[in-house]
Amino acid sequence: MFLLSHRSWGSVGLRWTGAGLLGVAAVAKAWQAPILLRGDGILSNPFLLDAVIVFEVVAAAIVLVSSFRVCWWMIVAVFGSFSVVSAIALLTGSDCNCFGTWGGAMVTLPIDLGMLVACALVWWRDDVGKMGRSELSRNEVETHVSQHTKVASRLQIVPSGERGITKRFALFRYGWCAGILLGFVVALGLVSLGHYRLQASASDDGTQFLLASQMIGKPWPIRARMNAKLKEVETGKWLVVVVRRDCDHCARLLRETFSDPLWSPMNSRTVLFVAGNNEWTFYLDRLSWDGEPSGIVNWVSEPFVASPALIMLSDGFVADGADGAEADAFAQRIIEL
């Protein structure tokens, strides 16, 4: 009903691809709200994150229910703006958060530019501009119908086809309004999902107690906000090892179990934190506290940790772990994988 009769594969594909990408981006942001708000990316501000989620869902609704010309211009405007944001993020080394943590600007910029190229190809191949010039625009049709209606009302004549045209315009307007309203409802639902995820992940203060059994399923709290070099730890799979220099168990674990300091689990990287009062040193991709550390994490109040602690991360969330007396068995299990 609301798609124009101009239904080439290119125009239909452009419409559904644009709406799909906007929908996926909104869902990704809502689901990964805890990571985004605790990170240092563009969408670490909660009000901006909510606004972008609402905008993307409403834009997707407009792309789906509007005329093809409105759809085309909406896609050009939205993805053109997104491409500028992605380019700035790429040049400054920041994270655009376009699809949450699912790929940075190196991934999103080609997608944005690809959509703009697709718009240009559809315009050229389907001759949208010529179609717009050769056919009366909706405003011109409405004006034309309105003039005939006025004349007919004076002559007490009902023009043939007037009711059909007027009904189509009414249905179009109602459908567009309904689509936008539905978009707002879905957007508010996604925003609520994001806040629920954030509240659930922050129900326990992970910076007071770094206990493996209590952190499973929650974000790892030592992140890029505490040291920019820890940005890498927020994506991918990592083995986190927390030890203390005055802990004999920790020294034995590093000396015997992790005798090769460059060892790492399959498809994972390692980071070693050496706790010590309010200043922790950390070593990326090295399970040894000898040598120059990769950086330092400063605490206002050092959290309690049962050392040694071994924690597996997946995209910034704690997937598994063990500490204290259970650390040795957990380490052997990881090594045998």
C-alpha cells in the first residue's frame, strides 16, 4: 500500500536494507548499553544514547512506510550523517558505537558509504529524478484534486475517481503516522531494555569486591576509563589474571602453571594485574610481573580481591572465573582446552 508502484529490485532492496541496518543498530545499542555507558566512546552519555536509539527506530519506520522518494532522501540524510561521524571517529581514534561494540569505525564507515553508493545507483538506474519530473508530485495532485472539488461543489457534481484518490492519500497519511507512532513505541521499549540491562549489570558494585563468583555475567569494571590502554580489553576474549607480589600462591602460579609468560588460551589474549594498595600495574599479553608494565590503574579505594584470581572475559563481560584456592584447577582447565 505505502510502497510506490516503482518497485524495482533496487528500490525495494534499498528500502529494506536501510531499515534493517537502522533497526540492528538500535537493538545493538540497547542491548550493549552497559558497555557503551561505561566506555569512552561517543555514546557514553546516557541522554545521547537514548536520543540516538529513538532516532534510529523512528527513521527505520519512516523508511518502511513512506513513499520511495521520502525513503530515498531519508536514507541519504541518515547514512550521510553517520558516515561523517564514523569518519571523525576513525580519524580521532575514538569509537563511534554505531553498532554498539560490534565493529568500530573501520566497519561502519564502509557500510555507511556503501548505502550512499547504493542510493546513487538506484537513482541512476531507476531514473528516480525523471520519474519525479514526469509524474505529478503528491502536492500537485492534491492541488489538482482540490481545484476540481471546488468546481464540482459549485456545480453539485462529484468528480469520478475523487473518492478513490482522496482515500489513498488519507490511508497514506494514516499509515505514515501509525508507522512513526509504532517506531516511538519500539524505541521506548529499546531504551527501557538498555536501562534494565544497565541496572541489572550494576546491581552489585564490582569495584568494591572483585570476586569471580559474583562477577559472572557482569561487565569487567577495570576499563578504558581507568587507563586508555585497557580499551583493547573491552572487546574480544581475554584471560585476566590478578595477583599480588606478597602472595606465595600467586608467585607459584606464575612460575609453574604459566611458566611461558607469552602463553595465551586459544583465540584469547591475556592481561596480568598486579595488585598493590591503590596502585595496580598491568601487563598486556604477558603473564609476568618482570619488566616494564603496560600501564597503571589508580584506585580511590582498592577493591577486595581473592588472589590469585583468573577471569575469562568475552566482549567486556565476565564469562567465567575462579579465585583463591580454586584458581589452580581453573588454570589447568584453561590450559587443557
